[in-house]
Amino acid sequence: TAEGKGVEPDPEAKLEEPLIVRPTSETMIWHMFGKWIMSYRDLPLKINQWANVVRWEMRTRAFLRSAEFLWQEGHTAHASEAEADACARQMLDVYEGVCRDKLAMPVIKGVKSSTERFAGAEETYTIEALMQNGWALQSGTSHFLGQNFAKAFDVSFQNDQNEQELVWATSWGVSTRLIGALVMSHSDDAGLVLP
């Protein structure tokens, strides 16, 4: 509302069922990190969640680019830059292992360019699945966020020298896009053979 008291629905925009769009996970999780993190003893703090996500998509493709999808995401806070970056890289290794060992899907690990990386990230690590048609499909990402979100949400901790420091952070995720990648990797005109 104009008075700053929440969201006011448009009375002329009636839906068959009410729809509530939540803020991004970063907004909610970093608000809570600010409440939960006080000391180096609180770190590392690692949060994992599964959530349905709604995005505005002009052209949708089943399982690859849909308006709503299931998303697994993690968010972490650490006492050091090295620990946070190691966590981001470790999660990319986990995603690579799932694709290779469980889905029998070849992937290539890489780093996104500065124009492709997640907004607010210092580095975005990615796995790209190789499809039969020669396409590479982004199948999972892991972001080293540096202290950017800690600055934006004022999340600091008291270190073991009794000094205040900003936390170092990561976020990472995969989605139901992996199902689309699985189908594209293991099907042809004669059907689908799952590993």
C-alpha cells in the first residue's frame, strides 16, 4: 500500500484461486541469518530448502524453462573467504556426481563469465549437461557470493579476537530442469531408456 502496510491486491484482477508470490529466498534467508549469526561459534551456517518458484517466462518448454518449477537451493554463511569458496566448489562437485553417477548424464564443470554470473556473486560455478543434439544445458550452479549479501543485509559476527567481521557466503541450486536434461540425454524417436 501507499502507507507501507504490505501488498494490496488489485480489486479488478480476480483469479480463480488466490496466488501469493513470495520474495526471493535471499531476502528471507539473509533476514534470518542476521538474527541467527552473532559469533564465530555460529558458523558455518548452512540452510537447504526445496521450494516452488514462479518466474515470468515468455516461451516455456516442459521441464527446461517453465513458469513454475521445483527448486532445491542452499545458502551458507562462513567465517572466511577460503571456507566459503571451498563450500561453493564442493556443492558443484556434489551436483556433478549426481548427474554422472545417478542420472548417467555427462556434464562439464566451468565458471560463468562476468556477464552470466548470478547477480551479487563474485563467481558462479556451473555444470553444463551435454545433450544428444549438441546443446549444453545449464544443469546446476553454485555461487561464491563473497561478502556482498552480508553487506546488503548487515550480517556480521564477532570473531575469536572479539572484532566484528562480515560473513562470507555461498548459494547453490538445481531444479526440475534435471528431469528435462535426463529425458533429452536418454531418449530418441523410439522412446526413453532411463539409467
